[in-house]
Amino acid sequence: MSNAMYNKMWDQTQEALNSLLEEESQKVIEPHRNQVFIFQMLATFYIKYVQIFRNLENVYDQIVHPQKRILIRKLLDGVMGRILELKNEMVELELTEFHYFDDILQDLKLTPQQLDIPIPKYFLKEKLEVIKGREKILAQILADTELNTPSKKYPTKAIPLEEAVRLIQVSERARQGRLRAMFMKQIFLQECRAKQARLLGDRGTDPSTAALRIQKVWRGFHQSKKTEREREKEMIFLGMNPSPLFNEVSATIIQAQKVANMRDEVQMRHEEDYREALVTVKDNLKLIEGPDIQENLQDQIRRWFIECRNLTGTFPDYPKVEEGGSAIIFSHKTPQQVIEDIIANQEEEEKGKKKKEEKKPKKAKTSQEKKGTKEKNKKEEERKMSPSVFLPTMEEGNKTYKDVWKNKDESWNFPQDYDPELIKQEKRRELESEIRVQVDELMRQELKNLKLAVNREKEYPTKTGKKKEDKKKKKEKKGRKGKKDKDLTADRTIESLYKELVEEGLLIQALKVNLSDYIGEYSYLGTTLRQVSTEPMPSLLDVRQLVTLYGILPLGSAAVHEKAPVVKSLLLAGPSGVGKKMLVHAICTETGANLFNLSATNIAGKYPGKAGLQMMLHMVLKVARELQPSVVWIGDTEKTFYRKVPNTERMIEPKRLKKQLPKILKLLKPDDRILIVGTTQRPFDAELQPFCKVYQKIILVPRPDYASRYVLWKQIIQRGGGVITNALNVSCLAKVTDGFTQGHIVQVVKGVLTERRLRQQTYKPLTAVEFIAALTSTSPVYQEEEDSFKNWYAKTPMGKKRALASTGGNTEKDKEKGKKENKGKKGKF
């Protein structure tokens, strides 16, 4: 695609965003009570924003104009944040992490695949060199630690001579026995052939009969192959089977990939040119326009002095540096507007004095009135959507697009390099603000001289005012000092702390796994099951989407993390083999995050005692903050919250972090892109209340359903080098393997697709029986185990709220009414 095509795509996306912002501003004003209507509205906005996000991400990745990319990035972060806000509102409304939009997708004529949220490529592109450098350092430290650790030398026992001779004799006799058996087999086969030839006699030697038999076999084989080919062509024609070139990468896709790589190079070159231009343009403006700007500012301020003197009779007080100096008075205003403001301020002051005199003390509100107002406010809040933090950003970006880029003539800028005029406008404002600071100092002195000369007014600063200010400053300083935590490693560098954590095994290397490698399919029965009041188990792609929303997007973008609904901790709960650890590694790979392993088994025996534990957590948090984004992984996290520690695990002290985790969460600020991720396959062993307090979001990772298993078998076999033919019934495999997890499937495919078996595929295609035979040695996840996860989730805060909402939420009210009625009856008797 050319630059013009991507510009056109951006234009279409901006139009869609503009109409959506107008629609959302109208809907927010209109309050609604109907919960279903509100959810439909939120879901529609969510889906539309996802489509805009997909387009903007594509445009930002491919457009090469540096100034356009700055605006697109701003809009992209705004849309990303708005998606997270809408998701949060839907969760609060439906009281579940998983939502199904089948009816809305039908109305908007979209497929479920278009709901998939892409991971912006700039997460890794913009810090690729930093990540590569960090990976090299980590690999070097790991290599050094492996060299320093003494390798285990297993003691070799000396064998007596007699025993050695006996072993050699045994192996030699076995070899001779195998050779003898092969020789006897050949003799036996020769005898069989000779016997068969004697029985056939002359018929076996007749060449015409032999030729006839060969012809029959060949013609039958040839016809069967011809029929197969014709059947295959018919199926392709009817659209029942894909064409042979379906899985092959076309030349156009290869060419598009080459163009995309070239665009990346052009992007980098244009970005460097733009950065250089920012410096050179400013320097040129300072030389050419700097003196004129200074003179204009001084004239403007002097005019203000004279006008104020003429209107009020005295010279005005000059604004302080902290307030912004003269920029407050003259920001986007003409001298005439400034004069009008002075007159208006005088009138307001006079009115204010009159009102103070007329005021009378009012009676305090009674408790009943306060309650009434609170209830009204609550009702109003329930009807309206919560205000968005990201809408102003998007509206501002949309306005900039309309004012600057929509109708801009770029016929002169075919290579899409930077626009020098826009840089001049931007740098002119910067230069003006810098010069204004210098001018303010000069004009303050000039105002003092004017006051002394004209009014004979000397400015004596009041001592009391100074004392008060000094006291306030001292208090603030004391307060700040008290709040700061002690830095236990103030004398050490981040590099030394990083190295120590790697050597101790607390900072580990994340596996190179993309989130797209977590294969699955959408749940097409979600809406239908919920209509029948049955809570469906989430599909694997639902889980993948939640990990993107709660883990990857906030960690990848600092702007989104600061303003979006904060998710500090995440729990992945599910049976063994469903890919919980893989998801943790995928979060790190997609965002370039560091991975800290604070699992109970990993920290056992390291940094003993309270002081040691405090030092370890301090080091982890300090390095995680400095080298953010970071992921703190706690594997088998139920051990940290054991109800009762098993005797076999008492030595490792699994509950060391139980009291520390809530404190860590409190220390994390919106600026800290640190995510605590826990994984567990036995959450029911943990104390529920402290467990749910630590983990803000709980995601159930289920065993794969039929659709996901079908996709898994197909893709894992193909990735392992297997060829799927008509002989391999993938649908049958998916049906038979109900209850088996992704881990089981990967293990079985690796076991079956050996090098020898891959070579045999040309004349012996793969069959389902081979994989099913290998599965017999593994035990599946039974329905009872899945039900135990469901029952546990129903006891969590979110699960309880969902259960109350499904029953109508009136159980407690009904109980209270019943009690009141019973009391009334007793009183009558």
C-alpha cells in the first residue's frame, strides 16, 4: 500500500472516530435505568472502538510522516484507554469478566475474529535496542554463573576384569544370535518361495498370465487415483475443500512484507531528520525572530501598565513566577480583551463586597435532608455512565486533525517527510515562553521603578507574610521527608542489584512466546447459554483477550497505565497443562518486560529472616521500577496462602510473602508499570479472603472445548512438520480428546512426529489412531475437576455478586421484609 492509501485509511478512521465521539457525548447526557439497554450501548461502543483501534494501530505502524505519527500515537493511546474504561464498566454492570456480543456483531455485520484486540507493534519497536542490550547482559550473567558453579562429577566405579570380560561375552553372544536369526529367516523365506513355485508349476511361468495380472492391478490403481483427483476437484469447486495453494504464502504477501520492512527504515530516517530539524529550526528562529518577539512582549506589557493606571488609578501587581508571570494575562488575548477583563474584575469585586454584607447565617441541614440528597445522588449516578479520562484527549486529537491535517495540501511532500512550517509554529511558541521569562524579570524591575517615580510607592514586604510562608515550606518539607521510604541499597547501582537478582535466580529469562501462539477458538454458544441462565466456561480466546486488556496494554503504554483503571495484580487459575505459565511469558515477550520469579519454591532458603525478606522485596521493586515494565510472577501462589501447610513443605516456608504482598500492592503507584501475576492449579487450598484481597482480577483458564481442540490439533501437527491429509480425521481427534489439555496435545504430537515418522509421510500418511494410542498413557482433566474450579470461583467476591445478580439481588431485602412481617403479627397477638 502507498502513502496515499494509508492517509485515506486514516481519514476514514478519523471520520468513524468523530461520529463515535458525537454519539457517545449524546448518550452520556441521556440517563437510562434499563440495565440491558445500558449494556447494549456499552458493548456497541466497545466493539466500535476496537475496530478504530485496529485501524489506527495499522496506520501508526505503516505511516512514515513523523508529525502525523505523533498525533496518531496520541489518538491510539486515547482509544486504547477508552476500551479499558468501557471494559471496566461492562464488568461492573454484568459482574463477570467475560462478555458475549453475538447479537451486536450480527447487527454491525462483523465476525468474531474482528473482536480480537491487536497488540501495538510500537511496544517493542521503540525500545528494541534496549531490550536486545538487556538480553545480552542477562545471557552473559547466566553464562558466568554457570561457569562458576562447580559441575557435578559422578563417581565411576572400577569394574573387576572378570566381570568386564563377562559383559563383553554377553553382548557378543547377543550380536551373534541376532545375525543367526536373520540368516535363518532368509533361508526360511527362500524355502517358502521355492515351495510356492512348485505348487504353481507351469502357470507361474506363463508370461501372458503374469502380464495380465500386472495390467489389472495397474489399471485399478490408475483409475482409483483418477477418481480421487476428480472428487478433489469437485469438492474444491463446490467450496467444500480449500485449494492446494491455500496454505502456501503468495508472492504478493512476500512483497508486502518487504515493503513493510522498507517502511520501517524510512520511518526511522524521517524520525531522525525530524529530531534534527527541531533543534536547527529553533536556533534559526532565535537568531531571526528572537529580538522582535522580545520587543513586542515589552511593548505589550508596558501598554498594560498604562491602561491599568488610566482605568484604576494605580499600577497593577505583576504576576509571580509560580503563577506563570505575564503569560496568564496575555495568553491568547489581545490588549483590548485584557482591558475588558480588568473592568469586569473590578465590577465583580464590588458585587462581592455587597453580597457579603447582605449575607445572613443559614441553618445547617438536618440529617434527614442530607440522607435524601445522598439517595438522590446515588440514583442519578446509577443512571449515568461514569466520566471518561480519555475522551478529552481523543476530542483534542480529533480537533487537531480537522484543523491541521484534514484539508492540508501535501502535493509538495510526496516522500512524506516533516513539515517545516508546523515545526516553526511549535518552536515559535516555545521560544516566546522562554523569552517571556527574561522579559518578566526586566519588566518587574521596570514596574518597581515606575511606582517609585510616579506614585512614590515603596514596596516593603510584610514580615508576617514571609514568616507564614517559611513555616508552610518547613512543614511541607517535614511532611515529605516523613513520607519517603528508606532506600536500603542507596550505595549500590542498579546494574549490581540486577546482577545479584539474576545470580540468585529471582530475575529469570522469559521464553520467546507470542500471545498469538496461545491457540484457541471463540465460544459461539456463550449468549445462548446465558439466555437459559447457564454460566458458560470461557473459551481460550476469551482468556487471551483478557490477558491483552489487563496485562499487555497497560504495561506496554505508560500513558494508558497512568489514567486507565489500574490492574495491579492478576491471577490465572486452571488445571495443569492449560497454558498459564505460557501466558505469563507471553506478557513479557509482547511488552519487553522483565520477569521476576517470587514463587514459594524459588525463594526458599534465599534471604532468610525478616530483614532478608525485606531486602529481597526492596531490591526486586527497585529494579522493577527502574527497568519497567516488569512482571512479578508467583507460581503455585496458593502455597503463599495455605490454610494449613503440609508437613512436607514446612521446610521451605511457603507463607513468607503472605503479609508482604498487600504492602507491595499499596506501594505501587499509577506511574509504576509493574504487574503481579499469580498462577495456581489448586486455588481451593488457599484461604479465600486474603487470596482475593491480593489478586484484583481472577481469570479462570479452562480446558479447551471442541472448537479449540480442533484448531489446536490442526496447528500443532502442522507446526511439528506433519501434513494433514484426508486419512487424518482431525474432527474425530478433537471429539475423542475431550478433557485433554493443550499440554497433553503438544506432548503427544512431539512423541508421534519423530524424524523417522516425518520421512514416512509421503507413502504412509498420518492417521488419528497413532495419536489416540499415544494419549492412552495420559490422564485427562475430568468434569468434576472443572466443576470444583467453578464452585471455587462462585465463592470469590465477583462470583458472589454474579450469583446475587442472577437471583435478582433481592434475597436480603426479602429476608428483612419477612422479619418485619413476623414482628407485626406477634404484636397483634
